[in-house]
Amino acid sequence: MRFEVRDRDVAGRIGRFDTGGPVVTTPELMPVINPHEPTVDPKDIERIGFEAVITNAYIVWKDEDLRERAVDEGIHSVVGFDGFVMTDSGSFQLAEYGDVEVDNRTIVEFQAEIGSDVGTILDIPTPPDAPREVAERDVKTTVERAKEAVECEERPPLALTVQGSTYPDLREKCAAELGELPAAVHPIGGVVPLLEDYRFADVVDVVMAAKKALPPEKPVHLFGCGHPLAIPLAVAMGCDLFDSASYALYAKTGRYLSVLGTLRLEEMRWFPCRCPVCSRYDPQDLREMPEEERVELLALHNLNELRRVIDTVRCAISGGELWELVEATCRSHPAAWAGLVRLSSRYGDELARWSPSVKRSLKVYDEVSKGRPELHIYRDRMRGRFGGVEGRRIVKAGRRPYDVEWLESWELAFVDEWLGLVPGELTRTFPCHSLVEPSGFERRRDDGEDRRSGGRRGDEGRRR
């Protein structure tokens, strides 16, 4: 097993995940396939560009016909997908119904028998806000089952799921114990109720607590996260894999994923999308179709929209603009914005552990932008490496690059709204010279010159 990071921004990573079978590029979303009745042909999922899917091994195990076929032909044949296939263990059913008819060892060995590229332990999902003693008990059981699973003679590459309800210290404790075991992936579980209730700030606390203790060389999977609003924020926290049945569930209730949020087909007059479905039909066409055909086409559109989101996130990481994408996405809903505020205000120092320290430019907007990890890196290095600005003239910063003709640079320090103190020698280095801020454009001249950049338009476009 190997997880090779090719590029990174904030804590997000473009990686190559190889368990010995089909290789997956991260970040990636794994659409959920119902082994009984897939809403969309898995071949269409593959054609849209998804490299991985997830299905439920417990459902296969319970169905005698499916079980025999999976053992004989393999899970890839059962779901009709040639790429990477991850299997869940029945933990979802355990959370929904309180019990399952299989034990941990049996379902782990079954996932190996049917050829899962990654199989999951039968962890105990604890609901949000559960009594602490319940969460502690469930964490203990989850860790015990993880240890049992890694000792199985026949086992697939394992996903060892971090639990702990809404207690960050329990999440961190669980992650630390699981991080010592030979896992292929570390999912973070028990977050679906938080996502459904738009408790993004709590999701941030849960994920960051787990990330603090998980080994950085392993990919992190955020179970049940499949909404365009949540994915960029989750990637910025360091989540690499996602799964969701949202594309199908939304389609069955007439919901349409878009850059504007989740829209209702019954209220739409136009499609804000040019995917194969939306370029061929209009909303009225879909409303007049038989239900089965309408659901399939809506699901195909939703998959295309999720593909667009994942690809956009990858582009943002590669271009060093993941934070900008997260700010733009989270501003579309107050709950998501609350999540970013929590991330910025509490975890900027933690994100700074993973973020690149130099880029072409940084866009800043308001107080939330001051929590950017790159600014934390600058302030920490200024304090720890530069040695202070004692004996210098302190001057209020003006336009960039700061300059004062009546003193040499080493005799000066500037007070900057975003950075704090800036020694004169650093004014033409990153990030002191590379911030793109609102005030620079408020003072833009009619002739195209920018007072912020000393009359040189285009500084905002220079990237690393």
C-alpha cells in the first residue's frame, strides 16, 4: 500500500493511492452503489470520471444469491465497476437500526474473500451529543475491533474508522490508537447527522481533532460527505476521500445539485449547467418524464456536478488557491461560513503544519482571511527567526511594496493590517508584497493604475 502526495495546499492533498489494485487520485468522491438496485449504471459512473465507488458488504453478505456471486466472481463483478471498489461493513445499518446480524471478524474476512480493494471494520458509530460514557464505550469497542481485524489471517487492506461523537478529545484519542495499527485508510465516521443538520462548525472540530493524531502518510476518508458545499472545506482540513449516495437520494426527491446550492426541479425554469443531461433537456422535459427515467437523469446530473466539484478542488490545490475556493464556497451558506470561521479562528496554527509557506499571491477579504495558514507561518517565523524590531522606527504601512525614502530598510518596521509587524527588509518578499486586499481596488485609478501596487496593474495575477 502506498499513498504518494503529489501536490498540496492548506491541508488538502493531491495524492496517488495504491493498495495493489486500481489506483485512485485524491481528492476523490466514491459514489455509493446499491448492489441490489443501482440508480445509475456503474459504467456511467466510470464514464463521468469517477475512479472509485463504495458499496455495502453487509447487504451482499445478507443476500444469499448476491453472496454466492460475490464469492465466485468478486465484488467488482457484482457492482459492475472495473475501478477501485471499497466496501462498508454494516456500520451504517448499525447506526440506523441498532443491530446487525454479523460479527466483526466475519464481515472483515468476507470483504477479503470477495476482493474488496479496501474493507471496513464493524465500528460503532456514536451519534452526536451522546452521553460521554456511551461515546467512551463505543470508542473502546471500535479500537478493540480494529485490533481484532488486523489480526485476521484473511483480511483486505483495512479502513479503521475514527469515532468519538462530538467530543474532540475522544476523537483524538481514538485516532491516536488507530494510527498505531496497519491501516490503509482512516475514515472519520459518525458525521452524517452533523452534515444533515448543517452543523459545519462541529464537523470542523471533529475532523481537526482526528487529523491532529492520525498518521500523515495515510489518506483520510470523511464518511457520508457528498455535498458540494462541504467538500472544499473538508479537503482544506486534510480529508482525501469521500462517499455519498446523495446523487441518487436527491434525485428521488427531485433535488438538483448546482453551484447555487440544492435546487428543486419543480421550481426550476433553466438548468445552470451544461452537462450531457442539462444540455439535452430543460426542467420541463424532466418534469414530464416517467419517474424512473427522471430520477436516473437527475442522478446523472448530480454525479456530473459532484465530478465538477472534485475537479475544481484539485485545480485549486494545484494552483495554490484552495483557501480562496473555500471562502467563496462557504459564503454561499451561513452554516458553512460558520464552519470556516471556526476553522480560521481555532485551527490556523494546526493548518500551518501542512500548508506551503510560499505562493504567488494571497487574496484576503476580512477577519476570516487573517486565519489563513500562510499568515500564521509568516507571523511565527517573524517571531522565531527574525529576532524582533527593537530600535526601529515603526511606520504605518501604505501601498505595497512599503517604502520610505528618508530611512534605510533595516531602520524601519511597518504595521500591516494582515501581517502585523513587517521589517523593512521583508517588504518585497512573500507574503508582504503578495497580498491582494480589498483596499487596493477601492483606490484604483480610472486610467487603470492601482495605487496599492505602485501603478502596476496585474500584480494580483502573479502566482507562484
